[in-house]
Amino acid sequence: MIQIIVNAFIEKSETGAIVEVLYASADQDKVQAKYEKLVAQYPEHYLVIYDLPLDTNLNELPHYSSVLIGKEEFEEFSNLSP
């Protein structure tokens, strides 16, 4: 199993949220230490630690990291692909 730290925030000039994976490790102590530093660094952001079992379809878990993208954004992104 590994853990990831996910950071979500809205930039002042943006209308949508940015969601990013900032850190990943199998060492829970390292994840916790990094999480505490990130919370101090980004007090306005939503930070969360997710447990991710290896070799698992994450969408079969009761809760997993995901992002909602609006239909217009998805269509715009899809049109950029070759």
C-alpha cells in the first residue's frame, strides 16, 4: 500500500479548482511529516491523505481520489487531443 497527498485549491485568477498529487510514499511516517509541512505551507488549501492499495481498481473502493470536470471543460480538453 502507498499513500498520496492530494492538494486542491483555487487560484485567485481562476474560476475552477486545481487538484494535484503532491507526494506519494509507502512510508506512513514520511507521509505524515510531509502532510504537516504542507498544511503549514498551504493553510487555505484542501489537503488530504489517501491510502492506495497496489494492484487494485481504485474505482471499486468505497472512496478514492477523483476530480469532477465540467462537461464544457471535458469537451474543450477532448478537442485538444490529436
